[in-house]
Amino acid sequence: MRLRSGLTAGVLTGAAATAMAVVATRDFRLRQRTVPVLRDPAVGPLRILHLSDLHLRPSHRRLPEWLRGLRGLQPNLVVVTGDIIGHPGAIDAAYRALSPFLDVPGIVVGGSHDYFPPDWHNPVRYLTEGPSRRAHDGPEMPWRDLRDRVQETGWAWPINDWVECEVAGHAVRAFGTDDAHIDRDDCTMLQQPPTGQLAILQLGVTHAPYRRVLDALTQAHCELILAGHTHGGQVCWPDGSAIVANCDVPLNLARGLGTYLTPEGQRSWLHVSAGLGTSPFTPVRVFCAPEATLLTVI
Ligand SMILES: [Fe+2]
């Protein structure tokens, strides 16, 4: 009898934990971190709002509403590291979600889900077979419509290229790569940085934090690299650490702020966002709440 009641309690506890984990897909959190990275700390601080992996669908209401509430953070710069849309009909939803921030400078890079519709594959394969591989030669999503609309407001959408922005009256330079997860990254232009104003900060912006991209950005003196893609592991250990990263970034850097070290010993700060959404085929987050991050750069 005692065994049965213990078993029942265990099952109920497990079910409650699972339910809480599933609910966590809508339990949006704001993470805040400080990064000492400005080339001239006297001009800081700057507030960078990092959004990633929204995976928006036309029916999504709660996430755009939650994002509107972040406007009060008064960011100086917004960086969006890809997988903004998860459905070809989500361009309007994505524009609405970003609209509270379009009057401040912004930088966007694309992720594979912006380019191609989500496809079903067994999520267990992430655990057993390493990073997912997906076909990327089919019809593309209408991501160019979103790019054109945000660019009209002054946001930048670099594709394997440099951009320069004025942020709170200071020059910030960024190299934005295309998505390394589908082999669209090309860092050739990294060797040709703009020769304009002296920047107070040089960012690397990328979707999937593959080491070849992190190495190239770090070697080009991008002091702070922002990325997404990993979903922080999405299904994590109870302490929140990632089991898989769906790319070759070290697991301890699959979520949050850390230091990236190249094989030659060069360092950069790396912030990997756990993102705000999921693929419609894997709508579960376990010990890994969806998040946006406010980085205070000093
Ligand atoms: Fe994603």
C-alpha cells in the first residue's frame, strides 16, 4: 500500500514537473547581464536587448504582447539573432513583434527557420545523432519581405558583412554572418572592416554559434558575440545546463554569457540566447524557460 501511494506521488510529481516544463514554453523571462567590453568605458553604459529564436506563427499573441512590455527597458540597441518566423504567414506577426523597438537602432541576422519552413524530424535524434541536418534547397520563406520592412525603418540586416550604427551618439560596428547551421556563413569580408568612425564596440552577430564562426569573429577583434540557435539546449538537466547544443559550441557556452577561447588563445565575450520560441514540432522546454536578455555594456 505504501509502495503504491509512493508510486502515485512519484507519478503525480513527475506529471506536475512535466506540465510545468511544458508550460515553460510561455513562461517568458528577462535575463539581465553586465559585460565589461566597451573600448572606452567612459562613454557607457549601453543597453543591448538581445532577442532570438522567436519562431513566430500568425496565431501567436502572447509573445508579441510580452515583448511590448520590454519597451520600458529603453534599450539603446536591439539585436535579433535569427529564427524570427516559423511559418510563411508570420511576416506581419514578426513585424508587429519587433515594432515596439523599431525607433531605436537594430541589427538582425537570419536563421534557417527564417529561410525554410519547419520540417518534422524525431527530436530524440538531437540526443543520439548530434546537430540536425536539414535540406536547404527547397522553396524559401518570404523572409525578404520582413528584411525590407525593418530596413525601411533604419535597422540593419547584414549578410556576411559589416554594418556601422550610431548607438546613443557613439559608433558601434558589427559583423553579421548568415546561418552557419545551413552553411551560409562566409567570413571573407571580415578582413575588410569599415574605415569610418572609431567604434566604441565591435560586435559579432550570428545565428548558430559554430566554432569556425566564433573563431573568425574573435580573431577579427569582435569583443562581444551574440548568437542564438541552441535554444539553451531546450531540454536541459534540472540545473538548467544543456544536454545538447545542436551545433559544435562547447556545452557550457550553449546558453548565457561566457568567454570564448580560440585554439590560438584569443578571447571574446559570447552571449548565447536560449531564445523565445520553439519549432512547432518540438513545443517543449524542460528546465529552460524562453528568454530575452538585456545586456548592460560597460
Ligand atoms: Fe531556433
